[in-house]
Amino acid sequence: AQERYASIRDTDAVSACGERVHLVMNAGLMADLPSLASSGAEGVGLFRTELQFLVRNQMPKRSELSALYSKVLDSAGGKKVVFRTLDIGSDKVLSYMKPTDEPNPALGWRAIRVGLDKPGVMRMQLQALVRAANGRPLTVMFPFVAQYDEYRAARAEMDKALERERILGHPLPETLEVGAMLETPSLAFAPRRFFEEVQFLSIGGNDLKQFFFAADRENERVRRRYDTLNVSFLSFVQNIVDRCAETGTPLSFCGEDAGRPVEAMCLAAMGLRTLSMRPASIGPVKSLLLRTDLGALRGVIEQAREDGLQSVREPVMEFLRSQG
Ligand code: PEP
Ligand code: MG
């Protein structure tokens, strides 16, 4: 399938009306990295570090992690990689950690909540990342941040890792960007100061949608019940885009919807400028983007909302078909 899009692999992702959108990819294992070149992705917008923990049967050592992250940066060859710290709990359970028996794991002790309450593993991981960067640029993102103080506490852990590295006499990252995933509705309403302080945000659409509609992403009965192009959800995302624009906070979207061409066009039309998706989606999304007038699509979305539709999908599909 990637061959079909080979001819546009090195073409910049620019809409028919001239808007530049950055298409980056999701990854989690070394084996994913060759897709950077074959898909034409501009970088890794989400590196799910928990996959490395999930495929093993014991806790990796810091030196192993740092060797792995260093190899990831090597094979990215200067393209940006956004490392997301461990996102375990809920659907992702490590066999070598004490199991927690929770009534609602998706709403439970997971991701950054574990990282902050039991900081040993997160500290080790941050140290490994700083060591792996070895003077190169480093980008780190914390999952499942629900309120401002969680970001601040995680950021403080990052600063501690830097200080430790400095004392040990190792080179510090050339540049460091520390961001958060916006996966809970609460974070969209955080104080303006949070938006000013965080260096970037990435919408985790899979979780955000699950919590927005209160529909379990793992439950076959309800997971497809609500449309991503539902006007309520789009308004919510638009509000996030607008708040980030006010404070100049870089924003991306990294849920599965970023890789669905129709959804991706709507996100781009709403102002998202970076979409992170599985590598196989880069070609199809770029192909549609090159043909799409995002300005006109914005008008179609606004009109559908004014018309009182529940979802903008039908008029959007009609518009996309009409442009050939
Ligand atoms: C998300 O929630 O949209 C996301 C990208 O993270 P994950 O799917 O790993 O929870
Ligand atoms: Mg998530």
C-alpha cells in the first residue's frame, strides 16, 4: 500500500489552499523506525515507551533503556522524536509489577499518576532519556495529565534528571521540550498559566474521546457509538485549538483519528498543524490533503453546525467527494 503513495512521499504536506500541515508518525519499538523513511513521516510525534516494557518479562535496566533510546534517536537521523513516558495501567499491564485490582482501570491508577506516586521508574526513564540524548535535542511528553500541578511535578522530575546528569559531568540535551498529552477534558480548562508554561500539548484523541462521551474505548458495544465528527466533540477540540493559539502553545493530535483521512482533514481545517498517525496512514492522509481546500472545508463544518446537525460527517464527505 505504501508503494501507491511513493510518488508523494517526499512532497511537502500542503493543502490545495496552501496550508502546511506536519504529518508525523506513531511508534513504540525499534522495528517501527524504518517506517520514517518509507512513509515520508516528518518525525515521530508519539513514541509509546511502554511497548518496550510490555514486551519484556522483567523491568528493563536504565542502561538498557538509554541504549535503546539512543538507537531510536540514531535511526531517526535528526528528525524529531517525541518520547512519551510510561503509560501503563488501564489496558496496559506489566506482568512484573504488582497487579492492582481496580473497579474502573481506565479511570484508575495509571500513566502519570503511577509515575508521580511511585517515581522510581519514571526517574529511571527520564535519566535514561537524558543520557540517550547525549547532547542532542530531546523532546519528552507526559501522558494523562489531568491538572496543572501534575505537569509541574513531572517537569520538576525532569529538571532533577538534568541536574543529576550535569553533576555527573555528562552532556545535557542541546534543546529540551517538555510537554503534556491532553487526554482528559479537565486539562482543556486548566488555567491560562498552564498553557503558557507547558512547552507543547498533544491531544490523545483515543482517551479524550472516551472520556468526553463516557464511552469505553475497549468496549465493543459502545466504542463506535459516537462519531468523532460529532459537533460537540469538534467544538471541544476547537476550544483547545483556540486556547493554544492564544498562548502560542504548539499543539498536535495523536489519536487514531489523526490517521483517518476524513477526520484528519477536519482536524486540519480546525487549525491542527501537526497530526501523528500510524505510518501506513501518512500516504492516504497526505494524498487527500494535497487535494483539499481546508478553507472551504472550514466553511462546510461551520455551516453544518449552524444547520444543527449532530455530526458534520455527511456534508464533509459530500464536499470531499465533490473536489475529486
Ligand atoms: C490516545 O489516547 O489518543 C493516545 C494517543 O494514547 P494511547 O492510545 O496510547 O492511550
Ligand atoms: Mg492515551
